Amino acid sequence: MSLELNRRPTEGELEILQVLWRNGPVTVRDVFEALRKNKDVGYTTVLKLMQIMHEKGLVRRDTTSRSHLYEALLTEGEAQSILLDRILDSAFGGSALKLVMQALDHHQTSDRDLAEIRVYLDRKKGEQA
């Protein structure tokens, strides 16, 4: 399995990464407590997932203290790129146009967001000229 495929976080791994991105290095107990606020999850399930994530290179584990601390090795931006590529290829046939149009059609977009999108598109157009 390629490194890129190996680093694709599952839905459960992504939930754990979100806790790590928000809180920095934390224990399994900290992650468990954060996750159980929103869903029914077992401590041993969280522990096993984090062990798998360590093997996959998604997190680093500091074992210098009794309670091991975990921190994300995959940045939020890297995870978003990996997931976006997966969605773009599988659901939109690789078409960024279809993805953007679907997103704009199905979600409320503020005037401010639309203005920022226009500025971004103008900048991209200038880069290609």
C-alpha cells in the first residue's frame, strides 16, 4: 500500500485528528472524553484507533511519561487535501467545477464568502496569464 493511501484517515481517525488539532498533544483519555460528548464511544476503541494511527504515521506518541501523549503528524491542511482528492475523484470524476458548483448550490453562501471567492478566482486567473 502506498504511503498516500496509508495516510488516508478513516472517519473515526479524522474525528480523533480534529481533537488533536484543537488541543495539541493529549492523552487517549483526553481524546476519549472529547469524543464521548458527541457520540457513544468506548475507551478501548479510541485507544486501538490511536495505536493504528501511530502505526500509519498519522500521530506521534510521546512515551516519556506514564500517560502517553499523542499529537497529530498529519496537518489539517494535508488531511483536507487527501480527503478532497478522494471526493473529487470518486464523486465528481475529477472535476473541480462540478464539486464547486455542487457546494455552492447546496449550502448557504454569504455575500462576503462570494466576494472572497471572486477575489480568489481573479488571483488564480492572474497566475495563469
